[in-house]
Amino acid sequence: MSLDFDKEESLAEECCSSEVSDRKSHHSDKVKKNLVTRLNRIEGQIRGIKGLIEKDTYCDDVITQISATQSALNSVAKLLLEGHMKSCVVERIQEGDLEVLDEVLLTVQKLMKK
């Protein structure tokens, strides 16, 4: 899977605030639009899967569509993780906050379970 960072604005320069109590991401409008577009497509895929089940579509065909949807959702997560690591994590390490490494490891473990 290509992360398309040559074609798109990098998430790296605008990911997350380092405020522990109220951390938020800070993506540009272009990056938000890209992520929302991907998620809208995924939402459509989910509706399509529901329709396939309602139409009693052959199970293997439904499973194939579910796999494609999971892959698309994983792509969104990978884009977010890459941007997070290149900006938020680097910034917090530079500020001396090494606890961010444990946070990233937990996040990666959650992604790998799927």
C-alpha cells in the first residue's frame, strides 16, 4: 500500500497538540478533506455490504467486500499513524516526553490485532 505522501500534503507538520489534558489533532483542511473522502467511501462500502446480505448474495462475495473495506479502513489508520509519528511523537520526544513511546506502542499493538 502506498501512502501517497508525494501527492498529498503530509500529515507530519500538523498532527497533534502536545497538551496532555486536551490533545487534539490539527490537520489542514486538505488533509481533513482527504480523510473524510476516504471515510465516506468506506461508509458507502458498508452500506453496499449490508445490501449484499439483504439480497442473499453468495457469502464468498460478501466476505471479499468486507476484506476490501477493512483494507480501506486500515489505509486511513496508517495515514493517521504516519502523520502522528512524524509530528506529534517527534515533537513530544523533543520536549522530553518519552511516555509518548509507550502510547505509540499501544496504538501499534491495537492496529496489529486487526
